[in-house]
Amino acid sequence: RMDENYILLPHGVNFQEAIFPDTQENRRMFASLFQFSNCSQAQHVLSFSSDWEIQEDNRLMCSSVQKALFEEEDRVKKLQQKVATLEKRNKQLRDRVKKVKRSLRQARKNSRHMELVNRKLSEKLSSAGGQIPYINS
């Protein structure tokens, strides 16, 4: 819609048609955020006058809604910080696991190499055991 000066006006809101289905889960989810019962004063139809923005601001400044929105924003901010911290810690732990796995592979490789060297030395000693004269005999 446009006014007489061809300025676009926001469209009206149909309060009969629900955006979200009326389920218990949705009621629980939105209960803390949208408590319009203290704010609406039984005026569900918005009048689009020249001070429509002021009316909209006043409606949004309703203390209970504003408080709920601020609380939700704070909660979201805290959760985002917690998620960032946990992701950072998770990356640190993954890096540590990679290093430990690398060290374990290297230790196993060194162990196999040392076993091979020991086996070769044992074979040399056993084959040369009869050939080496003992000094004390």
C-alpha cells in the first residue's frame, strides 16, 4: 500500500492467522519472550497514521517484552561465548590427541627398529659365540 505521496506503508497484520502452529512446544518456546498481555491494552489493530513508527516503538518499549528480549539476548550472548570457549578447548584437545598419536606411532616404530637391531645382534652373537676365544680359559 502507498499513501497519497506514494510512500510505501507497512502492510497490516492479520491476527487471526497464526504464523506458528498453536502447539504446547511453541507456547513454551515463546512464553518467556512474548508476553503481550501486559502491553496490548486490547488493541490488536494497528492504525497506520503519520506517527506509525512512534506507535511501533512504544509497543516495543513495553517493559515486560523489552525485559524478556534483553534477557534472551543476554542468554544467547552467554551461550555463544560458552560455545566459542568449548570449540576452542575441543580444538586444543584434538591437537593434543594428534600429538599423542604421532608420538605413539613414532615410539612403536622405534620399538620395532630396536627389536630388529637386537635380533640381528643376537643372531651375530649366537653365530659368533663358538668362534670367540675366551680370555680366561
